[in-house]
Amino acid sequence: MIIARPHSARTLRISAGLAVAAVLCLGIAGCRPEPVPSASPTTTTSPTASPSASPTPTVTPQAEGDIQLPTACEQLYSAAMLASLQQRDVLNDPGVTMTSTQNVDALEILTSGIPTIRCTWAVPSETGLATNVSIVDEAQATAISDALTGAGFACESIEGGTICRSEQTMVTQDDDIVQLTETHVLRGNAWISTSTINFEVEGYTEDIIATLWG
């Protein structure tokens, strides 16, 4: 039996051949409604007729703290962080199937069809990093927060939102050390989820926050 507790440096013996759950990679799907053509004005011979003014379209302001979903992984990072990652590993290798969370409840929301962009830095192996930036509503954000808290994640307030972290260290029967981490940020309409396997990048999540919210 394997017992893994978040935030514990306690090492556990697990059977050889550590298995990492794989979930189909997510894509981004977007739908843009076709514009409705306006009716052509009708010409009238009445000398007293005057043209009516067209109403000015109302633009709904974006709520404070909300973001626009990036359209490319490169848009998640500062130039310095992107260069560092590019020197270290491969972006979005099609053979990498690791997910950005192993929490069942959070993963259910992540794979439910919410708007998301998935970015991985790895090749098929026992090391790598996976991040999703997703758009969630208030109910989904609350459900994610409750799931993480219930699973023992350490959560704290940050500017405009919440960050939750979990760390585990495991040892295989071959004495190979495996370090697993998860980090989640809930802020505005955004959910940033990142998981790593033997892959540490100092300031990674903080860089994404600074890039997306400026």
C-alpha cells in the first residue's frame, strides 16, 4: 500500500516502475458567431423623413482580475523564462501525456470542456512539467478550491486570488527518488494548474502570474 502525504519529505517504498497517470491532451476550441448582417436602409421619397441614428454598441467591460486566454504557450512566460525553458526541454512533445493535476475532482473539471491551453516541457520519460491555463466560472473555482483543500494542499491568499501547493517525495524499490509537485492558482476567471515530475523551475508559477496579469 502506498501512502503519500502532501508537504512531506517522508520517502515511501513503491513498486518498481512508477506509473504516471496519462490523460488525453487538451486542445483549445473556440467558436466565433457569424455577424448578423444589418438590414439595408429603405429609401423613401417623403421629404419629411429623417434618418434614425444607429445605436452605439455596448461593450461589456472585463471584470477586474479576469484575463483573456492565451492562444499560444509562448504567451504564458516572460522572455527570460521562455528562453530558460527552451534551453532545458521540448515544448509540447506529442508523446507527453502527463496532466497538470492528479486530483480527481480538479481533473474532472479540467477535462469537462472548459476553455484551456495546455503546455508541457518534457519528452516521454519520468521527468517533465505540464501546465494548463483555463477559464473557469465562480462555481468551478470554488469546487477546485474545495477539492484541493480537502486533499491536503497548502493554500494561501495572494494578490487577487489563492495559490495552493503540494509536494511529495517517493522512492522506488530501485532507490530512485521521485519528486512530485502540484501548484494551482485561482484568480479572477483564471485557473493555472501545474504538475512536475523531477522537474524544478524556480519562480515558474510566479512568472506566469506576472505575465498574465502584468
